[in-house]
Amino acid sequence: MADALKAFWWIAAMWIRSAFAYRTSFLMLAVGQFVVTSLDFVVIFIMFSHVKSLGGFVLPEVAFLYSTSGVAIGLADLVLGNAERVGQRIRSGEFDVILIRPVPAFVQTAADNFGIHRLGRITQATAVFVWSLVALDIDWTWDRILLVPLMLICGAVIFGAIFVLGGAFQFAAGDAAEVMNAFTYGGNVLTQYPPTIYARKLVLAATFAIPLGFVNWLPAMHVLGRPDALGLPEAFQFASPVAAVVISSLAALAWRAGVRSYRSTGS
Amino acid sequence: MRVYAAIALRTFRRYTTYRAATAAGVFTNTIFGVILAYTYIALWEAKPGLGGYDVPQALTYVWLGQSLLAPMAFFGGGFEQEFGERIRKGDIAIDFYRPVDMQIWWLAVDAGRAAFQLLGRGIIPTLVGALIFPLALPRSPLTWLAFFTTVALGLVVSYAIRYIVALLGFWLLDLRGVQTAAGIIGSFMSGMLLPLTVFPGGMADFMQAMPWSCGLQIPADVLMGKHQGVELFQVFAFQAMWAVVLLLAGRALTAVATSKVVVQGG
């Protein structure tokens, strides 16, 4: 495990050095990420210039949902996002090279093309997060204080697992990689808004079929002191770690199955 | 002329072979459509008539956006990846030797791609949207004809913008940053994130006067019958004006690039 982390850091550090070699491009990418995610928030802001609440949630509350989802997917994308981009290497047969190197294939895939510019997105989401905490009037009991960092970590793990599932899926899917965007970036947009605006079936699917609801909806309801839209037992609001462990285990199994099924290109 | 038609046709056929990718794109656009549709319903039910749309019109806007996302390629995914890569690698030098006009050649490539994506990725999301949500789709074939005219003009404008952006590769070695920036501006200014009519007054007017509005806002308004009679032709003229201006700007920039080109690589 320590070796794997060390290897991850070596590869990541190499990519960071290479990113700084093209400084203008790096800056534009980082600022670009910052702006892209800011625009999502500008949209929300403009929506709230016309209305006082969306689905019964006011702007600081939506900002809290938006930013917790943003920080979670940002961290996941930084560390594991490239697992999803393994498709190119599978199609070209370059994955062979990864398998013969003395570093776990998963570590290499995740660290490959490590994009330090993705800090741009995390920075933006963090700024909104801080603002929402200031603007919200939360009764800070100890369970709420603990729940906030826990939901960010579990959210990142859940999104990370979805990225890895996406990577595993590509061993089978070939060209169909884009499907995963529906769950990663789609999941991000979905959880930026309160669950009350969606149809009940959609919220159910996004909680139990894919544990996106555990990223922020369920724990956030406890932090914000609101009833949960599905009317689930209160324990679910603290169950994000369970969801994170379950989906991570599934992702690990899927990844193994994917790597085993890899048959190269024959060229 | 025949060579360009042949290029467009063959690019169209090339894209028909990416069936899994097309199905995946349709799936993703549809999921995003569903998510956005609910956010729009929440917004429009709280503020009926916002931006001049009722709920079915706002929902139509969402699904048109998802259907036109791939053809308009504001986020990338069009000819510019290949074109930019040829500039970066220096293969572009060979293209300069070819007895064809470079800008029209790539326009033909992009037209073939866009035509395929309009059929392959455009129809199903809006159909699914119409099954799940109440949409305001017109019955008159003339309105549809006007709509496809604005879409065609919008595609040329979108191409002309992306051509200029890709040409910057002659001066910058790594285009990813610029293309990201162009993608952001394009998606925002075209109204992919939120209809331009919903933006605050002055900003809305400015954005509607910019060329990106040709990609979604104008086609959507034409489909929903917001422009009728003479006004419809003014809209076509507005799009054609931007197409010509931007294509000419692209030509001028090509000339500058050609005079300074230093081919990379050995």
C-alpha cells in the first residue's frame, strides 16, 4: 500500500513537472476549470435572481449542496479521474505497457496524465462552500460539525468509485465511454440541486441504484436541519461511509474483472 | 465543389461506424436532459413566464439544447481536434500543398460530422423528452423548415469560430487551454446553460447580439415560433452575416499563419 502511494506520487509529480513546462497552457486549463464550474454557479445565481427558493431551498442552501458535490467530485477527479480515461490505452493496446511495469496497473492508470490544473475546480467549489457556511445559519452541534468533513470525504470516495467503475466498464465497452459522463458529471449536476425538485423515482434511483444521494443529499439534510425528501430513517443521513465502502468494493471487483478480461489488440 | 461534397459524405459515413459512441452520447444527453428539465420545471413553476417562456417552452429549450449539443460542438468534439493535431504535429504542411481550399475542406469535414450527429444524436433525446415531459413542438412543416435553416446557419457560424480557435495552434504549442476557454465561452454564450432571455437585461441583449446565439438560442426561438414573417428573414440574415464575417476572419488569419508557418518536427 505504501509502495503504491509512493508510486502514485512519483508519477503524479512527473506530470506536474510536465504541466509547468507549458505554463501558459497550464494556467489557462486551471483558470478554465475554475471558470467552467463558476458558470454552473452563475446559472444558479441567475435562477435565484428571479426566485427566492427552488424546491423550497434558498440560495445558501443550494450553494451548500452545489459546493459539497463540487468538492467531492473535484477531489475524486484529481486523484482517480484518469481511471476513466483508460479507454484510449485499451483500444490502442498500450495497456500492455502498463501491465509489464513493476507498479500496480491501477496506480499507473489513476496517476497517468495527472492533471494538477483540476485544483481549479476544487478551489472554486471550496470558495462557494466557505461562502455557504458563512451565509447559512446552522445550529452547529457536534454531530453536524463531524458530518460535514465526513460527507466531503465519503462523497469524494463515491465519485472516485464511479470513475473507477467507468474505467472498468471500458474494458468491455470500447467506444461507449461517454456513458460514464451521465453518472459522473451528470451525478454532479444532479446533486447540485435539492432532491425536492426531482421526481421521487429519480431520487430513489439516485440513492439506491447509484449512491449519489449519499454524496450530499442525505447528510446535508441533517446539517441543514431539514426532513429528507424520501422520508428514510434518520440513520441514512449518517450512512454515507457505508455507501462509500459498498460502491468502492464493487468498483475494485469490477476493475479486477476488467483487467483480467483485457486481451490486448493483437498487433 | 464535388470534392467537398465527397469529403462531407465520407465523413458522414466515417461517423456512422462509431455506433457504440453514438449510443453512449444519446444516453448521456438524455440523462442530462432529464436532470436539467427538473431544474427548469422548478424554476419556471416558481416564476411563470420567465424569459418569455412557459413551462413546455422552457422544457423544449432544454431538450433542443441536448439535441444540438453534439452537432454544434461548442464543447469540442468536432473537426478541430484532428485539425489542431495536424497543426501541432506539422502535418498541416502537407495540407497546404493540396489543391483544395483548406477552410472549405474542413468545413466539409465538419458538415459531414454535424449532419450525422444531428440525425444520430439529435433525434432520440428530444423524442424521449417529448415522451416524458410536455414539450411545445410545432406542427407546421414550415416552422420545422425554418428551424433546420437556422440550425444549418448556426453550424457554419460554430465551425467558423472553432476554425479560428484551432488556427491559434500556429502560435501556441498546446491548444488545450485555449480550446477549454473557447468551449466555456461557447457553451455559456450560446445559451446551453440557461436561455439567454433569462439573463439580466443588458447582458441578455449583448449575448443575443454575439455569434454564439446562432447555435441554440436562435434555433430554439425559431422552432417555438418566436420569430415570424419578415422577422424570420432578419434572423437568417443575422446568422448569415456572422457566418460571413467569421469565415473571412478565419481566411485572413490563415493567410497570416501561412506566411509565418514554421513546421515542427523532422
